[in-house]
Amino acid sequence: MRIVSYNLRCDVKADGVNSFRNRRGFVMDKLESEMADVIGFQEVTPPMNEYLRSHLKGYTLVGCGRGKDYHDEHNPIAFRNDKYELIGLDVSWLSETPFAPGSRFPVQSICPRIITHAILRPIGDGEPFHVYNTHLDHESSEARVLGAKRLIGKMTDDQKTHPFPLALTGDFNAEPEAKEIMLLKEDAFGLIDQTIDMGCTWHNWGRKTDGQIDYIFTRGFVKKGEAELWKDELNGVYLSDHYPLAIEIYREDEGAI
């Protein structure tokens, strides 16, 4: 299974040639050429979400907005229709009341943050697996630590009822040595960081060359080969202000193919 974490960068006119409306064709060409199995997107505004639904052929897109009315930015999960079927879906908020739409931690920025969670099953023969996709707070390390704890708590609870392998994608807004990232790596739950030493992932339209804040974690999966950054650029137009991350994984109990 090839899985991607992709902060798509919300559509901002001030980005000029790199505003989403100008680069969306470039984005779609890349997605269509790669045909990843599962993609966790971040920073998807409602118009961008509708664009993906209309133009990302061969995929189902699931999730909702982070606002109290289920609008605002989405963290949708996209999966290939020819390979997987959806057997479970929920969206929860990174807060003390995770099923209250639009809720936040008191120490958080004004932006609510969510976990999009899907359970997928390979069509035909295969065992189900979890996919989680998130975007931690951009201002408060304390909120990110609380968000990481909420993620671990949710995944732990889900394993009690659905003990399947999992992949976690996201923009965590924190570099590898930050407390919130170390918490995810070192907790007894057993997450494995499959994107170690990737270097810069948020490049700010080519202006920045160091600092990883995007990750893919797994549990019950093994990585095949090396993780990859999509660094495509055409005449100053990038896929996003983040480099998408891609890995290939297989279940621990299946062995490499």
C-alpha cells in the first residue's frame, strides 16, 4: 500500500502563482501520475474539497470540516475505489469534548483541530486497517502535546474494538525533537515513525531548507524501501508550501511482496 501525507495549503490569493487556483492542475497531474492508495490531506477548504471530489477520479474522499457547523477546513482521507471499501468513519475534535463540533483546548489557537478516522478493507481478500489523519495546532506547543495525547487515547480505544493495523498521517507543526513528536514515538502504544530524517517538509515556497513537521506513523505495518518527498516544481509553481510525504508499507503478518 502506498500512503501519502499531503498538506495542500489552503487557497490564498496572496500566494500569487502558487495560489491553489493556479497550481491545482499541476497538483492533479501529480496525483493522477502517482495514484497512491491512500492520501491524508490537510488544509483543505470547502471549495478545495469540492474540487477534489470532482476532479480526483478513482477515489472516494471522506471527512468533514472542523467548524461547529462541520464546515471550515477539512482533513479528508482519500482512498482508491478499485482497492478499498469504507467500513468505518468518524471525525472527532482535539479537545476535552472530542465529539463537540468546533471544540478546542483552552490553550489552543482560534482554529479547531480534528482527527479524521477511516477503517478500510481491501476489496476481495484482505484484512481491515485504520487510517488517521490530523493537523495539530500551529501556535501552541501545549495544545499540540494535548492533541498528541488525544490521538494516542483515541487509537488505543479503537484497538479495543477493532484491533487492526493503522497508519497516521498529518501536519504536526513540530520538529522531530519536540515534546509532542517524542510523545508519539515513545508512548507504549507502539507507533513507528516511518519518515525519520526527511529534512525539510514545510519549505515555504522554496524559501526554507530545513525542518520536518509532516510525518507518517504506523502500527502493525512495515515500510518497504525509503520514504519519499514529492519536490516537483515547474517555473516557480510547487505542489504546496509543504512537500508531500509518500511511503510504501505492508502488513507485518504478510511479508514483503
